[in-house]
Amino acid sequence: MKRNSLFPAGIRRKWRIPALLLLLPALLALAGYRQTHVGSFLEQIFAQARTDHRPIQQSDGRHNSGGSPQNTPTEPFKARCVGVKDGDTVAVLTEQQREITVRLFGINAPEKKQPYGERARQFLSDIIFGKTVQVVPRNRDRYGRLVADILLEDNRRVNELVVQAGMAWWYRTYAPNDTVLRQLEQQAKNAKTGLWKDPNPIPPWEFRRSGKKH
């Protein structure tokens, strides 16, 4: 049986070794080229694999008022209040360490520059800051904030407590069917509680409108 050879049959045996020596640099160069490119190709594959399996980073909400609409919670969830921005807006931290801005449904507290603006913020802070609460989502507002009811551990609705104390208006434009808030506002008016001590308190939506005109 004949052996396979790198050389054509016509080349004599005595010339094969010198020919091999001449071909050796070329063979080594070719091997090095292949090794370099194969190594580079494998490195690209491993780099892509590392990228594809990198954990997805969740937004903590600090750079967004409430997170993207795709991440809007739709079911009630527990969270801890970590900030009170004004009399009707708070920041909560979920069990997944995600910070969400929550606008209390159906109420509208005085603006910070209005009378009772700071008092309303302080009242809300006193009853909710640092506490674990139940957030019941309703929808999102035009600023991307989560609009929700917030319940204390004893199931009292924070939205109602604020209106009952005369620290916010019933936001009838966005909660026209909330008869509880309507009744609580009327009771606070009759008792001249909180901001209703003022004979003619200006609703925040009118205050904002007048501010735009000037």
C-alpha cells in the first residue's frame, strides 16, 4: 500500500527534504494566520456570550418620575414611604428596591406657594413617612406618575385622611364619582377645618392657571 505524500510523485526523494525546508516558513506563517483569526473569532463569540448573559439593570426610578409605562404596576403592592414631595405626592420604595413617585388619587393639595401648602405636606408626612403602606394603582397622570390610593396598615385610606383634615380638595375633575371624598370635603368645609378656615381658599388648579397668565 502506498503512503500519501505532500510531494508529487515526480519529485525525487533527495530533493524532498530541501523542498520541505523551503515550504516550512510558508506553512508556519499560514498556521499562524489561521490561529490568529480563529482566536479572534472565538474571542468575539465569548464576548457576545458575556454580553447576552449580563443581568438586566432595573431602573430605581431616581431618574424618572414614575418609571416607564411598560413598568407601571397594575396590582396592589406594599412599599415604604421614603419621601413626601407635597400634600398629595409621595415617593415609595418597593420590596424590589424600586423607587416610584405616587400621586394620591382624587385629591389636590395646595401648591407649595399657596397658604397651607407646607402644612399639607407636613400633615401627609406625619401620617405616612417611613411607614409601610399598601399602594393600590389606578392609572398614570400626564407626567408619568403613578396615580393610586394608599392604605395604612389599619386599612385607612390616606387620600381620605388628607381631605378630612382640610389639607386638600376633592379633585372632582378626575374623581367625579368618589362620593366619599366629596362628603369628606363638605364636612371639612362645614367645620372650617384646615384650609377651609380661609373664607375664600383658591383651589390649586385655579392658582396654577392664574400663574400661567402672569
